[in-house]
Amino acid sequence: MHNFRLVIAFHTQGQEIYWQFQDFNPPMSFEIGQKLEAASGYKLAETPYNSSFAGYKDWFIQNYNRPGYTIEAGLGENPLPISQFDEIYQDNLGILILGAVS
């Protein structure tokens, strides 16, 4: 069995980082989110109500009381064009590294 300290789920649309689920606020989740924001340039944002209850991050936060993040990568209409790949990769490389060491 794995004992993950945090989870990161990747979606597309918005260049935002969703970090909380309802009233759950696991220790260090906001502070880690601020580091992810600084590393990527994406905005740290509260999860919109209509986006709650549907994601792995929400389940993880609720069940394990540990940080979870949904990264809304890229901007435009889905499916995002492959021409955005390099930019999205560069924006999210720091997130992946910080996630691995946090």
C-alpha cells in the first residue's frame, strides 16, 4: 500500500491551481499551493463549487486529510492544440518537482 503525502491531478483549462475541497484544509496545503503557484505562474484559486465532488483530489483530501491539487493546465478550447505542449510542460515542470519533494 502507498502512503502518499499529497496528490496532483492534471486537467486542462484555465492556468489555475485548485487546492482545497469545501471546508477541508489539510496541514500545509495552502503553503505548498503557494509554492506551486510561484513555480508555474498559475493562479492559486479556491475550487469552484460546481467543480467540487467530482475529482480525485477532493476524494483524497476528504479521506486522508492531506494536500491535494488540481492543476488546470493550458488555456483555450478543448482539446488544446499540441502547439501548447512545450509551454504547458515548462509551466508544470516545477510543479512536478515540488510535488515529488514536498
